[in-house]
Amino acid sequence: MKRIALFAHDAGGAEILLELLKASLNVGEFRIFSLVASPCYTLIKTKKLEYFWSEITFDKNDIEAKLSQFQPSIILYGTGWQNHLEYHFLSYAKTHHISSIAFLDHWTNYRERFGYPEKNWEDNLPSFIAAHDQTSYDKVTAFGLPNVIAIKNYALLSQLKEAQNVLSKIQEKNTLLFLSEPTAKVATRAFEDAYGWGFTEKEVFEDILKHKALFECDTILIRLHPSDTPTLYQNIAPDVALSHATLLEDIAQAKVIIGIDTVALYTAYLLGKKVISYIPSTKRECLVPLPKENQLTSFEHFNLSSLKQMNDKPDNFGIDFALFVEKQLGN
């Protein structure tokens, strides 16, 4: 039986790998390796996948010992920024001459995930690099990274299936949904200046209020980022409504959805919603693959009818993981 080892730390990579596991149980025996204090383990519990979990520490020897006990046929891992424990899994794969696949999420810093521009960063490249959609695939191949493959994004397929179920039960309202992002906090960490990008979430929210009539919505609902707090928005608009629903429920009831460049904007776009990425600065670009018409730096002369909507179902991107494993590892 094929033994498939998974490692992830950050939520993006974990979501992709855990949904791949759920969709591929017939492929072989899975084992998920993660720190207990990690977004990945939080998702493991949420998805009730503790049966497949093996706890690791930061120690390389501990990781290698647990991999040796499992004796994987192939290693899959997420690429993140909070730590690079995946390098220990890659090292084990190279030492034991087994295939490895790095799974990308989001649409940014693809070479940096492997250590670029540090010296000998290419040593951190796996056997294969798995893109998660066509935009991701095009971007990573444009960088010239080797052995890029297209495997189904089971996480996206699962989310869209769930979303269609939610949308069928919740009626759209005349509501503008604002997806907050703690821009000032991130800019302060990156530039030691809250206005490192030339704006913060404060200006974004104030501009939305100033131009509310353009969006043809009666009410504004704020969905707070997990790292954000309501104080800023309540100081600007004391009666502002804060969401306590799920993301999909919020998207379902909204007529217009505005954010900066959160991935949730892309989810809403794929579901056929009117979506706006609003970045009132030339110092930062939208990294979510939305149409240019939906990426605004100003609301001046904006017309709601100018927005593009996704009316077709998303492309069925990539091949089944089972088929890839069969081709790569054989029967």
C-alpha cells in the first residue's frame, strides 16, 4: 500500500492538503504531520481528521524519526512563511530518494517560498510543484520553476459545493459586505510604518461610507478579519453592523462585496457576486486574480454596472491526485 505523508503549518496549504486527503482515501494510507500549535492542527480538528494526525516538534531528528516509522512512499507539503519546517520533510525525501510535492496557495512570493534570493535556494526545490488554479500555474511557470504540475484543488471544489448549497437557502439582500483586513498592522510589521502602502483600512472604510450611494445598497455589513478588531470601524460609524455568520452566509446575502485583496474576494467572484478590490494607492497591487474592472484605486466615476461577474462555473482545473500517484508511483 502506498503511504502518503502530509505536512502543513499555515492555513492555506493545510486546507488544500486536508481536502486532498478527504477526497483520496482510496489512494493509500495517509499520515498528517503537524505541530499541535499550528493553524493546520486547528483545521485537522475542525475537519475531524485526528485519526490521521501525528504530532511533531520543531526538532529535525524528531521529524525524521516519525517519518522513518511511517516509511512514506511520497511526501506532500504546504509552503508557508511562518516557518520552514517543510525543508526537513524535503531533506528526508531527497535522502531516501522518494518523490516530494510542494503545494502552493495564494498567488504571491512563489520563488521566495523556496528561499529565493538566498544562495543555493534551488536546493529547496522539490520533485514537483503543484499549482492550485490556472492563474497560479501560469505565474509559477513564468518564473521558470521546474516540474510544475496541475492537481485538482479539492479545497476549492469542496468550498464551492458547500457555497452553492448555502446560496440556495439564503436570499440575497440589498447589503454591501466589507471584508476587513488589518492593513495598518501588517504594514507596520513590514515597513515599521502603518502607512507603508500609502493607506490603511481606515481610509478604505471611510471611502466606502463616503461613496455608499454608488453601490446601490441599503446597509453595510462588516466581516472582521480574525486579526482585526471592531473599534476602528465603530469609532467611524457607531451603528455599523458586524457579522456573526459564516463567510459563505455573508457572501450569500450580499449584493456587493468590497475588500482589499483577501482570498475571500475570489471566492465571492467565483460564486457570481459583484466584487471589488479597493486599494487607494499605487504602492500596492491587488494579488487576487480578479478582472481589472474589479480592481479599483478610486471610486471616482465608478459605476456598478462596470463590474465583471463570473457567470460560468470555474474550470475543472488539474488531474485527480489518484491518477497522478498511479502515474508517478505505479500500481
